[in-house]
Amino acid sequence: MDGRNDRCPASSSRSGIRRIIPPWEYRHLRASAGVRITGGIVLTGLGIVTLMGGGNDAKTYGWTAAFLVPAAANLAFARWELTIAGSGPA
């Protein structure tokens, strides 16, 4: 019987990037990146609407930052995932 288990994070069959990214996400990197890009675009839109519709106070800028910082993180992580997907075997 094969002792390897895909769900075990300490499995010796996974190394490098495969230890950082969950197995189900690693198998579908392009789809995960697409979801992250969509989320980043939605958060960017919410940040812009908040900035345009809010006043000139710290609360408006705080909410705008609360939308734009995760948007930037989502877009950066999506780019990283697409880079990994492009460098792997076809």
C-alpha cells in the first residue's frame, strides 16, 4: 500500500512552492489567479467609489485604504500564481 497522502502538509512528496500553495489550488493556478484578479478589480472599484463619494476626512481615506491594500495584495498574488503556472510543465 502506498503511504503517501496528498492531504498531509508534511508529506515528503511535496517540496518548494507545493508546500506553500494548497494542492487543490496548485492544480488550478490559472483559475485561482482569475478569481484573485476579479476580486482585486472589485476591491479597486469599491475603493474608487469610496474615495469619490466620501468627504475629505480620515474616515474616507481609511476605508479607501481598507479596500485598496487587499486589492493590491490580490493582484500581486495573482501575478505570482500566473508566473508559476507559466513556468511549469505544459
